[in-house]
Amino acid sequence: AVQLVESGGDSVEAGGSLRLDCAAVGFTDNIRATAWFRQAPGKEREGVALIFSSTGGALYTSSVKGRFTISRDNTTKTVYLEMNSLTPDDTAMYYCAATTLSLTWEKRFLRSMYTDWGQGTQVTVSS
């Protein structure tokens, strides 16, 4: 199994930026995709960004397009989420997740498709 460790969460003012890190420890060769999810109090957990292991291609939910960028460093087995122009609506616990399953477009951000999860890192954006 793979252990995922997130870091980088913080409290920032609206308009600020943060970079979240997700470090993978263990056997990672069978991971097909890595994603960032977030969950705010009283709301469902939602997919934010996804990166495919084979191609490096990325997908984003509409609300973060143009503001967030997901990337990876294969030498350190780390996935990043660069977040810019943050607003209070971005306040949430952010989770890194990985899957060994083959994703379809319809299931790309389905929580049950992801086989490994990190512990979460808190992002708080004040107005």
C-alpha cells in the first residue's frame, strides 16, 4: 500500500496563494492517477484536480480552472497543487488521493474510485 502525506495548508487572506504537497511513500508503480479533493463543513467532498500517472495530463473542476495547477515530480514522488487568487469559498480540508483503478470520465472524481487517501491539510481563506 501507499502512504500519502499532505502538507502546505495554512490560513491566508483572500487573493493569496498556497502550494499543497502530497508525498507518496511506498510502492507507487501501480498508481494510475492522483487527485486532490476538498471538503468544507456541511458540504460533500468534491474533486478539485486530477493528474494521470501515464501522461501527466490534468483535469480540474470548473470553479478552480485558471486559478489552480496540479503538477508532479516523479523523482520525489510528490504531487503538488498550486492555488492562486484564493477566496473564502476555497476554505476546506484538502485531501490527496491515489487510485490503482482505471478511471472513466464519469467516475473521475468519484470518491469510491480512489484506493489510498492522505490525512488532510486545512486551508482557511479569510475575507
